Amino acid sequence: MKNKITLTVISFLANFIMAGFATQFGMLVEPIANSFSANVNEVASIFSLLNGGALAGTIAAFFLIEKVGIKRMTILCYGVIALSALSLYVAPSLLIVMLCMTVIGFCGGVGLCIAGTIVVSVWKDKIQSTMLVVQDATFNIAGVVFPMITTYALTNAMNWSISYLSVGVVALATMFVALLTNFNQCSGDSGSEQEAKSEWNFGIISGGVGLFLGMLALYTFLTWAPMFVKEKFDIPFEQAGNIITQYWSAALIGALVSTVIVSRMKIQYFLLTIISVAMVITSIIVTTDNLESLSYLTYGYGFACAALYNAFIAYGVSFVRNASSKNVSYILISGSAGAMFSPAISSVMESVVGLQTVMYAIPVIYAVVVAMLLMSMKYKGTVTAHANAA
């Protein structure tokens, strides 16, 4: 039991570390630009390198985890992340910063797949869903902790990379914990045997497609909502931007509450509920003419979607008897692709059909996901009935 807890802590730290690099970047764009006398837009593109690296990492994990071994991959990834964080602190040029952030994104993407694989390997049934949702809570907690460190560092005229260096210390600690931990519960017997365990069916495939669409809708909202609110209500952009702060504030609380709910509710019904709520709330957001109600609606949206990511992982793997690292990697690849390509897809839509239509598309996407969830739940019921009859 002690070993299971240690493995679970490693999975939580993986999410904590990735959030440490991803959630505070917006606060560092200007300090980085000033440090290297660079253009702000050029610095802002580094965030795309972090996301792109994460997507590449999840794709690589699909093939590497079973071949290299989950313990070796964990030690290697977090050792490299710690080294890259140190390199950010001493980086002599913006090119080195860009390279380090790409490497961190790649290793962090692999780490997220490792985290999911650990949980689905050592926990089963309802507690498995609970542990996966706790990972989202861990991510959101890091989204509060590390920006506070960044704020302290910047207000005290410290180096911009201090907060990233603190994430690197956590990565180093994770590496040492992994060195001392037995990963046998997460390892397959052989590559061929593990390959046989990678079960694929409509349910797990729908989990990946659903997460892709969910992230597409969410990040379309996060990308365009401030501009939409500014234009619709004719208010300053700074005031309209509060909608993003409101979303993430509610997401932290929502992730913690979701942990309790999932421990008492089947993941299928939980996911169907939060997607339905997101569909209803976004429908109201994009049609309301009441500016005062917008804050409450955004808080509700953030609260509902707080555990969306890992809830889909739990949902997808519930359709297979023994979830493999490839099952987890597939769903993570789908989610990363949805988040990464959302700005590009929505930008093309905005130039063709306009901002209002783009915002109308968000609840429609959620409606498609709801329909897909109902279909996959019906599929699972049919398969269970046939299995019982046999």
C-alpha cells in the first residue's frame, strides 16, 4: 500500500510540475522580453513551443513507455526537466530559452502520460476515477502556487526564471523519489504481452474524440471570450479580460469539489453532467445581454469544467479491462491536439464567419460531445448485456 501511495504521489507531482511551467508564462512574457531585449510577440511564441513540445511528448510516450520502461522514463524526464530549469536561470540568449522550453514541454508531455498510466495501473474502479480527477486538482493548485512565487520574484526585482527554477527543484525531487520507488505494479511483462493488453473499442476511441472536442470548445472560449465581451458590451479590454481570471479561480474550487463528487458517482454520469452544464452555461454566455450576470456564468463554467481533462481519461479507460500506457497516451494526445490546434482552427473560423458565430459554435460542440457520450454509454450497456448473457 505504501508503494501505491508513493507511485500516486509521483503521478500528482507530474501534473504539478507541468502546471508550474504552463500556468505562469503569461506573467513572464514582458520580463523575458526585457531581459533579452526581444520583441514581446517573439517571446509569446515560446508558449507555443511549450505546448508543441507537450504534444510531441504525448505522441512519443505512446511508443516509448512500453519499450524503455516507465521507471527509466520517469527518472530521465524529470532529470532533464530539472537540468532545463537550471539552464533557463543561466541562459545567455533567447534561443536557449526557446530550446529549454521545448525540451521541458516534451518531457512534461511524457510525464503526463506516465502519471495517467500509473493511476490506471495501481488503482481500479471508482477510486481510479477519483485519483485521475485529483490530478486535475493538483494541476490547478500549482496554477495558484507558482504564479504567487513569480509575483514575489518580480516585485522584489529577482531574476524572471526564479519561479521556473523552483519548479525544477520539484522535478529534481520527483526524480529522486522515482529512483527509490518500485514501479513493478505499472510494468508489463513484455512488449508483446503489453501490446496484447492495449484494447481498443468504440468507448475508448470516443473518450479521445470527446476530449479533443472538449478542449477545442474550452480553448476557443479562453482565446476569444475577452474580445467577444469587449465588442458586445463595449467595455475596456482589461475589464473584459477578467473573464479569464474568473474562469481559473472557479476551476481551482471546482477541481477540489469534483474529487469528492467522483468518489460517490460513476464517471460516465459525472462526465455527462459536467458537459451538459458546460453546454447550457456557454449557450447563455454567448446569447445574454446582461453584463452583470456574465461573471456568475463564467464562475459556473470554470467550476463545471475543472476536472474535464482527467475525467475523460477515466471515462475512456473504463471501457477496457486492463488499461495500457497506449490507451492513456491516446486520450492525452487527443486532448493536447484539441488545446494546441484550437487557436488556429478558431482563428480561421473567425476570419470566415465572424466572432459571434465562433462563440455560438462552443455550445454546439458540447452538444456533439453529449450525443457521443450517450452513444458510448449505450454501447457499454449493450456489451455488458452480451457478456452477461454469454
